[in-house]
Amino acid sequence: MNYVMRWAIFVVGLMFFSLGISVTINVQHLGIHPWDVLNVGLYEKYGFTIGTWNIVCGIILVIISYILDKRYIKLGTFLNALLVGSFVDLFLWLDFLPGAAHTWVDVVILLIGIIFMGFGGGMYNAAGVGSGPRDGFMLSISDKTGFPIRRVRIVTETSVLLIGLLLGGPVFIFTFLFTFIQSPLFQYFFLKISALLNHMEKPSDENKKAKSAG
């Protein structure tokens, strides 16, 4: 039962995370996350869909991470690479999310999207069935080079941002504020949901111990 619950939380977390990406893309003139700048830039330059490019980039990162350090690659990592882009395309295709009004309301919409991303990211990571392809990539690079994870993240996201900008991706003030807003939210929800899951699983673990003792 715990196994099923963790996978359910993982999928729901991915849906919220993808919903957050879709919300921010609709007000992209304010700036979006560096990885999404790249995906939108690839879409603008070469076509396909934003979600498709999310999947392509995710799979490439999974392959690199697998070569460098298999420890960070689990089934959930592969599903993350496939499902996030699929959900993003679905939400954008359904066209039910608020569009850009080019007023102060867009800032509120963008902040709601960032909150969804922080909540969803914390939720699917708390499930413990596999980190995201980007997280796995940065962790494996950090292990191989010995550089701190923070430095690897800065270098990676800066490089991704520059490539996305050159491809015509949307960059504005919130692109540079994104990480500072989303990261604390991610950490808060990750810790809260992890603690909740551990609390819920304790009775089950105690029952197993009692049965084995009996």
C-alpha cells in the first residue's frame, strides 16, 4: 500500500509541476525558468511542441546521468522525463489556463505558477521513486567533478539560459528571480510532505515488526 501511495503522490506531484510550467508559459513575457526558456526557444526555432522539447532534453540528461552515475537514475526519473512534457502539452492544448493580460494580473498568475512548480516539485521528490532528470544530471556532474552542487546548478542553468536566449526564448526579470522564489517553496513542501509520508508509514512498519516478532 505504501508503494502505491508513493507512486500516486509522485504522479500528482508531476501534474502540479507541469501545470505550474504551463501557467508560467502563458505569461512568458515576464520571464520563465531557464530550462523552459530553452524549451520555448527550441519550439520557436524548430517547431514541434514545448512539451516535446521538454521530453527530448530530459531523455538526453537521463542518458548522460546514467553514463556518469547510475545511482541517480530510477524508474521515476524516466517517467519524469516523459510525463512532465506530456502533461505540459496537454494543459496547453486544453487551453483552460489564464492568458497574458499585460497588466499586474500577469505577475499574480506567474507567482501562482511558481507556487505550483514548487509544490509539485517538492511532492514528486518526496515520493522517493526517482529524482528529476535535471536534478540527477547536476548531482552526477557534481560527483564526477567534485564541484559543489550549487556551483554546478549555476553553471548549468546559466548555460541553458544563454542557449535558450540565442534561440529566441523569453527572458525577462522573473527568469533571474525564478530560482530564488521556487527553491524555498520546493524545500518547504519537500520537507513537509516527506515528514507526512514517514508519519503515515510508521503504523505499517510497526505492524510488520509485530507480525515478524509473533
